[in-house]
Amino acid sequence: MKYSYCGLSGLQLPMHSLGLWHNFGFNDNYEEAKKMVHFAFEKGITHFDLANNYGPPPGSAESNFGKIMKEGLSSHRDEMIVSSKAGYLMWPGPYGDGSSRKYLMASINQSLKRTGLEYFDIFYSHRYDGITPIEETMQTLVDIVKQGKALYIGISNYPPAEARQAMTYLRKQKVPCLIYQGKYSMLNRNPEEGVLEVVEKEASGFIGFSPLAQGVLSDKYLNGIPKDSRAANPDGHLQREQITQKIISIVGQLNLIAQERNQTLAQMALAWALRLEVVTSLIVSTRSMQQLQDNLNALDNLSFSDDQLKRIDTILDGAVL
């Protein structure tokens, strides 16, 4: 595994982190989830990314991770980075959603209880809700660190202006924002439109999630929508209508470049998302150990020629998933 320092901090993160957004809830195969966590750790993936509402059902990914820790990994706690987040809907009523102090404090207490951990290494405000004053949300994160419930704090999914305001507040409170988490892939380059500039200026790290665009940037959709894919699941985040003929054509063209590089499309997409120095790590979410190993193999070839990057940019021009 290769590691990178997170911004100007002394904390190193693996270039690949394991995300538990999918495939780790009560509705999934627990034994397979356990095998993936152990396999990831053995391969040098030391960072495991959670959120209070990951599942399904919400909260179950944290509960399962806590169980996995107790069943063989608890002695390795100091070798691991465990992160969690709060900001999206978790429970009914006015206090189970958003960015308020009430919600964040209740959420981290519940998350610590579910995982059985004494602290999180990183705790995020999962989103800017557009209502709560940023000062209230950021001061809550500062207090969470001072209370010993998290070692570092981060923000996720904040627009550039709000991210800058949040990071400025945190720096003044001497609890700097360690890291920004945002969706980033060949088919979603939004962070390049302001967020990465803020991250670099504030000397924070950046970690990208959905670097494979929920599997679209793999060989799975080269010939349409397979029955066992996320797009075929009506309850999933990836909708069938998002997989247009244009997207399928783009994926096919990118796959040709990947073949030239002796990589799978997924491996090239991961390497591409790591091409910028500001990107500290990528969160990968897999269904099996084999899929995880395939993703790890992307680290064997991270370099791109100028010609390859130009051709990729041409293919991606105007592409949005």
C-alpha cells in the first residue's frame, strides 16, 4: 500500500480507503463483509469510512463494523483510522437530520455506541444543510475534538464558498479541517470547480468517494445494464435512466485507453482520480475480496502520458452522470 500525508497534517492515509456505504449493512452478507474488512487491513488499507446512516437499514454498517472489530481486530485499533459522519436523515423528527449541534452531538454518541469505539479518528459534518449557521456546525466539531470523541474533523459535500468559510472558522479555533470528502470521478469532476482550490489553499486533504461512479466506470456497463447491477435495482442510488447511450459510448471509448495501459477500466478510473497531488485517498466500496484486489491493482500503474490525459479529457468533454 502507498500512503499520503493528509494536507499539512502528520496523518497519513492509504491511497485506497474502504468505504462501508454499500454491502456492509444488516441486509448484506455479514461473513463476506467481515472477510473484506480483514482482507483490506491485511493489504494495508488502514482507513475505514462509515456514516451514521450507512446500511441498510441506517446504523447497521456501524453496528456490523463494531462486531467485526470485536471479532478479531480490536487489538489493532491503534493501527487503524476509523471515520464516521452525520448530516443526512437518520431518525424521524426535527432532530434527526441536518447540521445542528443537537443532531451532530446525538449522532456521534450513537455512532460510538454502535461501533463500540471510544473515539473516531475522523468525524465529518456530512453536508451543509443550508439553514444551520456554519459557525454552529463548526463549533460543534471543535467541541467534539476537545471532548475526545474524535481526533480530527472534516467536512463533506460542502459547496466551495461554504467550505472556505468552514475551514477558516476551524483554523481560527486551532482545530483545522483535516480533510474534505467529496464525490469525484471521471464522470463527476465538480470538485475541480472550486473545492480543490479551497482544499489546497487551506492545506487540507481531499478524499474522493464514488471514484467508479457506482460501478459505471467498470466493464459492467459496456454492453448495457446487467440484471445484477446497481442501476437495475429500483431502490438504489444509481438510476436506470442515468445509464444513457452517451454514457455507454463514453465508457466504451475509455475502456480502449485502459486496454492500452494494460488495465481494466476500473483500475484506470481509480488511477486517474489519484493523478492530482491534492487527492490524498479514494474511498472504494466493493462486494467481494476479488473486486477489492482488482481495485488495489490500480496502484501498480498510476502514471499517465500527456497524450492519454488529453484523449481522456476529449472523451469526457461535457460528460456528466
